[in-house]
Amino acid sequence: MFSRVFIFLIRAVYICYQICAADDYIGQMTANNTEQCQMYLSDTALHKVSYANEVVMTGSVLLSSGTWNATNIYQLENAIKRWPCFDILNTTQRLENSTADIKTVLCFKFGTSRLQRIATSLECNPQAVIRIGTSGMVTMLSPNTTVCYESNPVLKCTFGEATDRANWYIFHNDQLVELYPGTVVQLDNNCTTPEYNSCTTLTLMKVTGAWAGIYECGLTKGSLSYAARTHLSVALLPDVITIVTSPLTADCSQQQTGSVNINISITIPQSTESYEVWWSYNGTVENPLNNTSYNDSLVYTFTAPISCQKTSDAQSVNVTFKNTKGQERSTTVDIPVIYADSIFCDEVVTVGDLWPKTPAGATVINRTCPEGRVGYKSCTCDGPAWQPVFDYCVNKQLNILSNSAQSFLQGLGATQERAMNIFQGLMNNSASASSDNIADITASINILTVMADASNNIALQEEVLPNFINAASNLLSKTWNVVNTSTLYSMSSDYLQSLEVLMKNIKFNTSQGVNSTNLQLKFCSSSECHVSVFDVGVNMNKTNGTLKTVAVKNLTDRLRNIYSNMTPTSLLLLATLEDNNDPSVKIRLEFPNDHLNNTKALCVFWNTTAGNWSDVGCTVMNTSDENHAVCECTHLTSFSMLMSKGEVPASSKVLDIITNVGLGVSICCLLIFLIIESLVWSAVVKTNLLHFRHTAMVNIAVFLLLADVSILASTSPDILSETWCLVLTICKHLFYLAMFCWMLCLSVMLVHQLIFVFSPLRKKVFMIFSSFVGYVCPVLIVGSSYLHAYYKKRDYYHKETCWLVYERVMEGSIHAFLLPVGTVILTNLIFMGIVIATLVKSPVPNGNKTVNEETAKNILKVVAILTPVFGVTWIFGFIQLVLDQKAPMYTAVEFCFTILNSFEGVFILLTGCLTEQNVRDKLKILMAKSKEKSDTKDLISATDPNVKDQY
């Protein structure tokens, strides 16, 4: 026992002697070679697998001059053998003869300062540049078992001493790839403790099989890198499941019983996971599956019998994969079934693609793409006709770029070099003639969108600008032949939003700008900026930061335009500030005016949230320059000018004046009407028929009054907030519908009394009917139309008009107003015709001219009285909708509609109140009593002033 202790002490003293000797040697060499020795140590290092309980140092030594020979190799090995506690040394000379690889194992850990001095000594003798990495000094904590699919595993590295930098890597495709912050990679270097002065954690969000493998953390200080590695195992589930059916549909048109066999093939990428796989039909029977290996894929095939018994439910086949952790992933394919009485589309062949006989409403997926393309095509049967084919077959090279961009977004190798390669590949692909395919354009815009999202995590440098600008410009030179306008609007909005985000996030240093066919980019760093891009003048005063301006051609006509009577200019300007936190900005824009001088201009910006143009914060300036349209805005984004499609007619201002004056007069008349009704109600309303009529008239007047007030409140939408604009739109929609519904109640009551003379309408029945039609129905129509627009993500109202939206025939919230109002007007016209016909058919003595004249007078009186209270004047609005604005009668109809409906309150007062004899008589009595009381008061006041206050 004593001998063992003695040997241990001797060994410890020897180790300490070696350490001190090494320090003396290093200090002597540093002192003697201060001038000659230069530090060429690299910040990068080789990374090798850690050894347990020992420190491994690996690296390479590059001679400053000459080649390796026996002499300098001897000097190198002698220098290395002076390291303390030296154990193993390997020196390998490379073929180029100027580099030697070294590897040594030390028996315990050393401080970073000591190791740095050792590395410095090697650079001095022989004269060389050295790169050194160490392993075995960093502690790594990681999951010691297989983690679940889409879980969030955490890896952590700690080191006792402070370091300069921390990096994480993964072995991807046999290469060490650095990890950066992204949607999957989350890095945190702020986890130090008193025990560990260096700490870094890697969290993988929703990890999939692509992220299983070897991970390495690297902590760097000076020229030394301290590394540790671990292997992360992930319980896999297939990320991509491809289903192919043959035939594509089940034809049961010749049989009502039995079944039709459908061959189904399931393909997933090759995997090391032992999946438990089964399929089921309509969720009833589970059948296990076995796979066969084909190239880099696993293929599962089976035959599913599809029942021919008719059902309203979809015929679906489900395939489920289960991994060793018990997690499952399922995919479902619906099999279109043609029953005996089904409406269907016949089998057709379009451009070499076979679309089989398919039931109405079903969509067929064809996964056969031309050579060099991947994806699928789809076509929907709108029975008995086929809709246009949607082509999603993308160029293979573009698909590779798309996958690379997704990896960049996730944080896998998100370097500047990779970003440049992505934009360069996109530029090259978009420049080719074959890229006119709409699937390629859509994929290219998606790549821009992904890179824009990635730029929020990774700062892109100005080196990517030329490739990015040219690629974006090439896309605008293409013909975006899309199937429908909604797809076009979505693509153009995504394109513009990506352009905005990338221009905001790409860092500017020395670039003077980039010019391309459809995009021109310029910068301004001075306090007073005067920039011209594609003849659009940009002027801005700022305290700091860099102004980035991009003018864009061939885009504005592809964006959604809610201003039906205006068209955008051909240019769009994007402006953003870098390194400026001042919230108050003002920018002045001068657009070339290539329209007629009398056209109305509107300065707008693209609202990315709403996906529409908006003029909030922008004002058109009056200038003497007729060649430019000038606007000022108090924010930065994408701007353009909207111009009226033709010259602004002088009559528009007259119509505005008529509208405002008419509404004001109508409001006053409606208030007078309601006051009169309150005064004469008890004296006039003495029968059920009069009660019905006056109840309907009061409700018509109240809702018309509220609607007129709402219109006056929304005459200047530009000064209203979006909330108030929405509220006023709902109010106008609701109040006008309620007014028309009460007009319908009035007409129904009148016709009923006219036809069923001996069956009078009961008061309870009328009140229940009119309350439901006049109150409940408008609320239901307005509420359902708003919810439909909200959940369909469509616009319910125009911010620029504070009124409902018209998109096209039978699309847009305006139809929730036009259809009910049109129905009421048509019904009331029919009822008015019934009333007139009844008057005409009244028995009169033959040849009695006086009676015929009286009948004609009665008819005219009926028309005059019923037209405003039945809402017939609104028919001019429907005529205006169907007329072309250039038609000769359009202006006349427009004036008629404006005058009749602006002064509708006046007509309600005249025809609904003052034309009734009982009301006039009661008003005369009230006026006589009021005059008598006033005369009595004046007489008493003249004789005895003290009695005045009693009155």
C-alpha cells in the first residue's frame, strides 16, 4: 500500500515538473521570437469524435513557405512532445507536402490559456499556420433515448471557462452543416452558471426524421475550438405519403350492388423505422400491409373493394403508419363513385392527360407529370362539364430550390453563400422560356415568400441583391395565366409582400442600387433624399437611416382593385427605412401622369393585411405640374396612384350637393313626420286598419331617418377609422333593409284588405307577421352576410366607400342588399298593379265620362301616394346598375335616382301623413287650440301682467 502511494506521488511531481518545464519553454520562445512570430491562427478548427476521460487535440499545420521534409517534421514532433502528459502522437504528411495533420491525446484537461500558448509555440518553430481543435473538454447533455416524432428535444453543451463563440452543427448528407436560428432550430447561448462560464443550448422544434443524426457543438476561444458530439435518434413517421389509385374512379353506373376493385399504391421515402402499417375502408376494417423496397422508396400495395350501394357519404380509404413510440400518422384518399343515376363528366383526354368518367363535384388527381417535372395535376367535374385543369407539375430544379429554401428557413446551413445560390438558381430558372408554366411561377413566388420569412431570423447581406432583384424582375415578365382571378390576386399579393419583407431585411452597406427590366432599386443615406426610380420622384427628409426605394413595373394590374371606377398607374413604388426608429415619417411621391388631365387621382398604398388598396395616411397634393401626380404619405410601404377610368364629370359634384342637401331636408321632414304622428296618434288611430298603416309608416320613417343619418356620417370615409366605417356600413345595410321590409308589410296589409274585404286582418296576426319581417329578417340577413364574409375571409365592406362590396355577378356582400331589396320592390310593383287593376275594374255606368275621369284621377293619386311608401323610386338604382356609364340615358337615370331617394323623407311626409284627411283635420284642431290659447294668454298678459307666469 505504501509503495503505491509513493509511486503516485512521484508521478504527480513528475507531471508538475513537465508542466512547469513546458511553461518555461513557451515563455522563452515567446520572448525570443516576438518580432519574428506572427499569429495566423484561424477561427475555425477540425472537429473529431470525443474520447472518454481524455483530451484529444487534432489539427493541421500549414507551412508559411516551402514543403515538409525530415528536418521540419522533426522540429514539429519535438515541439509537440513538450506538451504536458503527452500520450499519443500521429503526424501525417498530405500529398501537397505543405500541410501536415496532427493528433495527440492528453491525459487530463488544461486551461484554455495554457493550450493557446502551446499552439502559439508551434507557429514559431517551424514557421507555420496552425488550426487546432479539442474534444473531451466540453460536457454535452442530450436525450439518451429515442425522442418522439414532432417533439422538441433539447441539446446542451457546457464548458468551465468563458469562450468567444458557440456553434452547432449536424452531419447532413455526410457533411458537417452549421445550424442557424430558424423555424426548427432555436439557439440560446445565455444559459451560463457560476460553474459553467460557457453554455449553449439547441432546441429542435417539431423534429422529424430529417433531423435525426450526429450533432456537434463547438465553443471557440482564440484559435482553439472545443467540441463535443452526440447522436440524436428520432422515432420516425413518413413526412411525405404519396397515394396513387387505379382506376381513378369507381364506375358503378352499370350495377347497384356489389363492389368495384380499386388498386391503391402507397409510397413513402426509404426509412430505418419499423412501421406497423394497415389500411381501412370507411373506417370499418383494418388490414395489415407489408412493403417492398423500390429504389429509395418503400411501396405498399393493396386492392380496396369500393361498394356500389349508393350513399351520400364519401367513399374513403385510410392508411395508417405506426412507429415504435406508438405514434400514428394517417392519410386518406377519397374514391369518386359514379352511381346509376349520377350526373357525371365523360372521359376526356387533354394534352396527353386522361381524365376518366367522374361524378359531378369530384376532383381527380393525376400524378403523372412530363419528364423533368414533379407534382400533380387536378381537374374537377362540374357535371356534366369539366373545369379547367390545375397544373401543379413543377420543374425539378425549381423543386430542389424550393426544398433548399425550406431548409434555409428551418435553420439548416442558412449561410449567405446558400442564400446567394438560392436566388441565383431562381434567377436562372425564371430567365428560361420554359418557366412560363404557372406552376413554376407559383413555386418561384413561394420561394420568395420562404426566403422573406427566413430573413426575419437570418440577416441577409447586400451581396444577394443582384440575384434577388433580377429573379423578381424575371417573374414579372411572365404571363401569369391563372385559372381564376382569386388565384391571381393571391399570387400578386404574396409576391409584393415578399418583396417588401426582403427589401426591409436585406442589409445595405456600399451598394449603389440595382437596375433590371421590371425593378429598379436605389438607396439614399443623406438627410435630404431626392431619388428617381423609373421616373417616380421620391423626396424625404430624415434624421438618420438609409432610404431604400424600389420601383416595380407590370404588377399593379395584377393586384386586386376594389375601386371599380379607377385604374392603377403602371408603376408601384416600395419605400422602407433601414436603421431608423423615428415613428413620424413623411414621404413625397411624384408619379408620371399619363392619364387625362381631368381624371381624378387617388394616392394609395397596399394594405397587406386586407389585401387591398387603401388611402389611409396618403393625400393627393395640388400642384401646377400637370405632368405629375403628387402625393404625400405619413408611413412607408408600397405606394401607387389610382386614376379614374375617364374624365371626372362635372355632374358628380352636382350630385354630391344634391345628395347632401336632400338628406338634410329628408331628415328634417322625417322628424316633423314623427312629431305629427305622436300628436295625432290617439285621435286618428281608431281602427285596426289605421293602426296597421300608421305602425308601418312610423317604422318606415324611423329606419329611413337612421339610414339617412348613417349616410351623412359616412360621406368622408377617408377620415373614419376602419371600425367606424364597418359600424356605419352595418347600420346602412340594416336600416335600409328594415325600411324595405316594413314597406313590404304595408303593401301586404293593403292588398289583403283590398282582396279579402270580408275577412279583415286580425291585429295579433299582423303584429306577429310585421315584427318578424320588419325586425328579425333584416337582422338575419345582415348577420349572415357579415359572418359569411368573415369566415370566407372576404371583404364585407369597402374602406374607401364605407359600403358593401361588389366582386362580380352573385359574388360580394352587396348581393345581401340587392337581392332582398329587389325582391321587395318587385313584390310591391305587383301589389301596386293589383290595386290599379282593381280601380280600373270598378263597375261604372257606360259612357260616363265624369266617372272615368275620376277613376283616372284615383289611379294617379294611388301611384303618387304608393310610389314612395312602396320604395318604387329605388327602381332607378337597378336601372343604373344595368346601364353602361357611357349610355346617353345613364346621367338622366343617375339624377333621377339621386333626387328621388335623397328627398324620400319629403315624399314620406307628404304622402304618408299630410295627404290623410283625418291627420289634416286633427292638425287644424290642434293649431286652432294652440292659437286660441296663445290669444288668451296675450289678452290676460295685457290686462294683468302678474298673471303671466301662471301660463
